Amino acid sequence: MHFMQSLQQAWKNHDSLVCVGLDPEPSKFPAHLRGDPDAVFEFCRAIVDATADLVCTYKPQIAHFAALRAEDALERLIAHIHQKHPGVPVILDAKRGDIGSTAQHYVSEAFDRYRADAVTLNPYLGRDSVQPFLDRADKGVILLCHTSNPGAADLQDLDVGGMPLYQHVARIIARDWNSHGNCALVTGATWPEQLGEVRALVGDMPLLVPGIGAQGGDVEAVVRNGRTPDGNGLLISSSRAILYAGNGEDYAQAARAATQELRDTINRYRG
């Protein structure tokens, strides 16, 4: 199924705009997992199985797995989500961006090796760096626009002909790059006014919004500025606040409670 179709169904069927980021950090795992050679997979699998009916997507961060030499665990985790929770799409958070044959290899990595439904990309090398991803019309292409980190303004807010650069990026992607209807944008929760400006430029295009939870983004401001008229259009991402909500053997139940609380908080403001 097309990524966008899966996402729309998950928004409806799970009544949720929550995206759970899967960023394993073994030093934060419950004590009973720390001697387990397959701890990375088991930790993430338990989180997924406890929360799958409460989310619209999962977003494993590739660096967290690769740094642990746990790429195999990532492959198995995505396969597990597809098999056990087929209504929930998976975004590979890789932030790739390169040209030529290298871009083609990154396409194969994301969609053929890991079998992700979508991938995050850096568009600042230009269209040819993302065209191989855009050509996979059934897959989601989620492009950095205005990120949640403090240094985002260093470059993304630079004035370019009377408009900040990130607005040019949003407009170009919506107008010129989205011919297959498979694009989305990353817009950080810590900049809610800019989020609203992006929404005005891109219409109903989905927005992946990191920065809720540990980074301090305000849920009400995000939903108010970023939702579409039907109350959807957002993938509001939380990682640490959900993954490490508990540190005992009941950590998966604690993650479920945190996910449900976030979903319910978001839904209060969806209108």
C-alpha cells in the first residue's frame, strides 16, 4: 500500500497523530535486559507491541542502531512491525542526502534492505539528490524544512529574496517535487509559528513534527498551527518521553501509558 494511504488509514483507525521514535539507548534499558544479547530488538519490539494501536507511525533512528552494530535488529524490527501491525507504516529516520549513484544506494538501503515505508531526507543538495526517492511513488519522502534544534535558525531562517530559506524549501517541494503526492516535511515543534507558515504554503501535505516531550515543544501550539482542516496532517513525534517512561520490567506498559496520554492530549486540540 502507498505510504500516504497507510498513514491516512492509521490517522483514522487509531484516532492518533502520534509518531513514536525508536531510538534505543542500552544504558537506559531496564536492568533485566542489559545482559540480553538481543536487547535492542527485544526492547523496541516490546514498545511496539504495547503501543501499536495508539500510533499513526513508527520512526526508528538509524544511527541509534548502526552505532550499536544493530542493523540486523533494525531489519527484524521493521519486519516485525509489518507482520504483526500491518496498518502502521514505518519511517526510517536517516536524513540522507547525496547525488548520483550514492543516492540510488541510499534508496536501496531504505526501501529494499530495511523495507521502510518512508525515509527522512536532507533536501539542501537540490532536487537531483532526492529524485531517486521521489521516483518510488509508493514510498514516503519526508524532507527537512525547519528543524527543532536551536541552530536551525543559523541557515534555515536566512533571508533569501524577502523570504526565509525554509519557506522557499517548503514552497518548492509542494509546487515542484510532489508530483507523485508522496512528499512530507519535517517542521520542528519548537517553532510553532513557523510551523503555521509552512502549513499555509503546502496545503494538506503531511508534516512530521519532532520536538515534543524531551525537547519541550508545546502540543497545543503544534496542533493549532499545523493541523489540516479535517484535524489530521500531522505526525507528532516523541521518543525519549515514551521509550523511557518506565525503567522496570513493566517499561512497555509505562510506554503505552505515556503514548495514550500524548494521543489524548493531542486529540483535545484537534477540533
